[in-house]
Amino acid sequence: SVLWPAVPLVVEEHMVGLAFGIVTSMQNLGCAVLPLVVAAVYSDSDNKYIPNVELLFASLAVVGFIVGLYMNYYDVRHHS
């Protein structure tokens, strides 16, 4: 939900519709693929949720945090 208001801020006005379409497509792709990845990790872990599936989600959270830090750094550095 944080991503949607930012789309018109980072693309040219005549490309906003295309940008929203790409964001929607990427979000749908993630919603389709992530459960398959979780199921694969779960089945490879002898049907045990902990620790491997939990580590997957924790890893995704860490990656998101690092990307957020980088985006803030980039924003401060480039005065955007």
C-alpha cells in the first residue's frame, strides 16, 4: 500500500498508467510465486515449518529492510 502513491511521483505523467500496470503485474507475480517457493521449502524440510520456512520469511524481511535503507540513503544523497 505504500508503493501505490509513489508511482506518479517517479514516472512521467504520460507513463503513469503503464507504471501502475507494471506494479500490479509484479505484485501479482509475487503473490503467485511465493506460495510455490514456500511449499517447496516446506516439502524439502520433511514437512516441518520451523526453521526453514521461518528463515525464508525472515530473510525476505531482512532484504526488504536493506532495500528500504538503501532507498532512504539514495534519496538523501540525490536530494530527490
